Amino acid sequence: MTYQVLAIKYRPRSFDDVVAQDHITTTLRSMLERDRIGTGFLFCGPRGTGKTTCARILAMGINCTNGPNPNPDPSDPICAEIIAGSSLDVLEIDAASNTGVDDIRQLRENVRYLPTKGRKKIYIIDEVHRLSASAFDALLKTLEEPPAHVVFIFATTDPLKVPETILSRTHRFDFRRVSIDDLARHLRTITDRENVTISDAALRLIARKGDGSVRDSISLLDQIIGYAGDEVTENDVITSLGLVDRALIFALVDAAIQSDRIAALRAMHSVTESAVEGKDFLLELLEHLRLLMLLHTDTDNDLLALSESERADYQKQRDGLPLGDILRMIDLVTRTIGDIKAGLDARLMLDLLAVRMAEMDRTVDLAAALAELSGAGGKETGRSAAFFPGAKVTEKPNP
């Protein structure tokens, strides 16, 4: 039997299977139940969040044998054709390769023909923002006065590039980036069905790398299973995907907290000797610092998507790092990313970053320092050194 990639094998066939887009699937179900189906839809959102998938399920709900139906049966002959991509009444068009006005004119000619089996002739246009200005103009008239048997479903990752004249004639649905917790739960469902043994920590690593995309996360899982087999460890995920070992990031930041140049350079050398690209490491380091910053401003933030053990590790490091120092580190990292993009040697820039983080000016709690100094009497010099590490302090000679 031909192997089927997991992203296709586990592609949703009903609204119930769509991950973490309840605000959209609920509305589409209601439209189908009430038979209040518009002539134009615009699905917006990041890649891999279910835009084209929901467009196909909506098409199935409209055209299935007992349609309109909010729960279309994938085994229905019409639905099976839509899933297979062979339906003559549901046409998917890639706007990235059909950008010209001639392509849209051909579409306008075709919309005159009635559907062959279903109730509607449905056009799903993916990446619609890639159409040219003249193509949008040619499409506008048809969208203003479409035939009663036609439905347009547009999908895009960049709605800002879609003209207002198109936006005003469609029902817009914004797909959200899927959280790490939701992605990890969905991946767990897949691994259980595939009889793959994998830890929760490894699944969270995959979900974090998936960056809110269900499709990307499943594709990464497929890649890891191909590498490690049916028993996947956290180290397998790190090695297979070329991820940064989080222990190295914690070690680098700890060295910066202690102003230890040698430890910071050693941590950075461990990174550069691995298979991780410098830019990828810097982006992971930025994310690490972002989480520390958020924990400083809101200790009960539920949006961090951290497990209990991860939150404990971050809170421990946060306690030794003032917010001002975190902001300085973020500034150093972003400047380093810019230097690498400008063509400077990546290894040199990473070593410089490690030293700069260890040598950077530290935030001083002025109120605490003044209180300590005021209570020190005539022994300011020894106490001030504790608040201003690295500063030279000389004793005044007795007159």
C-alpha cells in the first residue's frame, strides 16, 4: 500500500476535526443549518491553520446529497469527489500561478455554466492576494452580481493586500494561530493512532517549532518518526529538527547574570559546534528572553504555553534577572541578528554577543542601594561594591 503522509492522512473531513477554530466552524455550521449561505467568503490567517480545509468542508456541506448539511458525510459520493479533488462543481484555483487577468476572464466565462451534481458551483481561490490589480478588477463585477448558483471562497495569508472593493463583498473569517497546548494535544491523538511512543515534552517541542501551524506541526512529526521510528525521545526531536538545546540557552543567560565571560563563551561555543544555524539560535534566544520579560510583567500569564516544570525553570531565572537587563539583552540580540544579515561573520558575532551579555551594564535598584548606604554609617565603600559590581572603589585616606 502506498504510504500517505500524515498531513494528508489526518486532514480534517468535518468541522469537528478542525483544530482550535471553533469561532469559525460554529458560524459556518449555523449558516448551513439555516441555509443562509453567502456568495463570497474570505478566509484569512497564518499558513496551516485550516483555511483551505474549512473551504472544502464548507463546499461539502453545501453540495452533499442531503445539503445543505452542517455535518456532511465524507463517504457521500459528492463529498468523496470533493475530498479527492475530482469534483466538477468545486474548483480549486491557485492564485499564485494564475495571477493574470486572462485567467480571471476565463473564470468569468465558466461561472455561467450550472453545476453538474451539487447545488452550487464553488470556486476556492487560494492565496487570492497574489492576483494582479487588473485581475481583481476583472473579478469585481462577477463578485458584485454573481449568478445564483455560484459561491466564491477566497483564502489568503495576507488580507492587507486584498482590495477593499473585494473585502466589502465577502464574509470575512480570521483564523487564529493555534496554541502550543492545542497542537500538542492534536499531535498526541495522531501518535496514539500511529502507535508511536513519544513524551509530552517532545510533543511540545514539535508544537513550538510548528509556530501555530497545524499542517507544519504534523509534517515535522512525520519527519521525526521517519528519523527515530516508533519510539521518539526529546533528544530525537532536537537532533532531527536541528533545534537549540534549551539547556544551552539557560546556561548562556545564567552566565550573563553572573557576569561570567568564560561560561558565556563556553555556552556559545556549544551552540556553534552543533548543527544549529546562528540565526535560528538567536531567534530561540529572543523567544526565551520574551518569556522572561512576560513573566516579569505578569507572573500569572496563562498565554505563555509553558508546562509546570518549564514555568518553574523560567521563574527561577527571572528572579535573578531584572527587567532592565532583559531589555538590554533583547537589544543586543536584535543588533546581532542585524549584523549577521549585513554579512558579518556569524561565529564572530555570536562570540561577541556572549561577551557583551556578560559585560553589559547591570540594572541597579537605586532605592535599595540608597537605603543600604544610609544605614552603613561610615562604611559605604564595602557595601556600595555589592550594588555596583565591577566598579572601582577606593578608600579615602584618613586626614
